[in-house]
Amino acid sequence: MKAAVGCLAVVALAFVLLLGLTFFVISDTEDQSGLSTEVDVTVTTSEEKRRSSSGHTVDYAYRIGAQRFVNQTWITNTGWMPGEPLSACVDPDAPERHALRTDGTEVCGDDFIAFTVETAEPAR
């Protein structure tokens, strides 16, 4: 009987932890549904950096209409490697807001959950 109660307590604790993690992931994500326009991204520089995992610090640019935007970010090697194509989903009403499409399966306009909304600067 004590073993069953102990097992039930472990299952309940695991459930609470999973529920908390799910809430954290969902609440820590910006609304990405406005990022509906896909644009090609040009990587201008890429430098290998190691953080919690291997990746690259990437300087990049994209164009929407007549405007060109630039930004810098860090991308894991599991998401993208130098030489691979890169694109972004951009908010047409606020073209500085974007999310990089690093594995190519994301659909612009969907709520990606795991992707970070970045803010680029207009190029000079």
C-alpha cells in the first residue's frame, strides 16, 4: 500500500512539473500570428560560438518592399548551418518584427511557439 501511495505521489509530481513547464513555454512566447510574410534572408557574417550548445552568431539582412533590415542573433547548429538557406516570417504592418525560419518547416502566419520574435533595425 505504501508503495502505491509513493508511486502515485511521484506520478502527481511529474504531472505538476509537466503542467508548469507547458505553462512557462506558452506564456513566454510572443504572439507570432502577424508574422505572415516570408522573405529571404542574406547572411552577411557568421562566427561559430559555443553557448549552452554549438551554434553561430549571425549578422543578417532581409528586404521587404523597398526597406532593408539588419539584425544579429545566435542560432544553434541543430537549427541552421552556414551555407544553408535562411528565411524569415515578417509582420507586414511592422516589418522590423520577424522570426527566422531555421529548419524550413515553419509556416508563416502560424503560432510557432518555440521561435523567438526578433526586432531588426532599418539598414542605412
